[in-house]
Amino acid sequence: MGIGFRELLVILVIALVLFGAKKLKNIGSDLGGAVRGFKKAMSEGEDEQNQQLTDLTRSAKDAEFQERAAAASKTDGKSG
């Protein structure tokens, strides 16, 4: 139930008649810029989210290492 080639062609012809070639070019350019800006913002958000996840994972590993080191030093102290 998608838009076929004929329907798309009819829509484009109507848009061309209503807005004219110059205005249609400007609308397309503005729309393209908006889509590029949206994609850039999404990419930056994903990068920030990935960085936060990496930082949390690194912090968790550091904390786990410190806990194991503390437990090992307690165990070494009891046997000696």
C-alpha cells in the first residue's frame, strides 16, 4: 500500500505547478538541510551516549579491580 511511481509523479507535477521550479528548489534545499541537521544531531547524541557507556563500564571495571585487590590483600595478610 505504498506510493507507486505514478502517484509520486502526479504529486511532483502538482507541487511543480503550485510552487514553481525556483520555489520547489528552495523547498528541497531547505528540507535537505533540515534532514542533514537532524542526522548530525542524532549522530552526536549516539556518540555522547556511547562515550557515557564506555566511561561507566571503565569505572565499573576499576571499582571491581579495587575490590578484588583489597580482598586479595586481606587474604594475604591473614595467611602471613
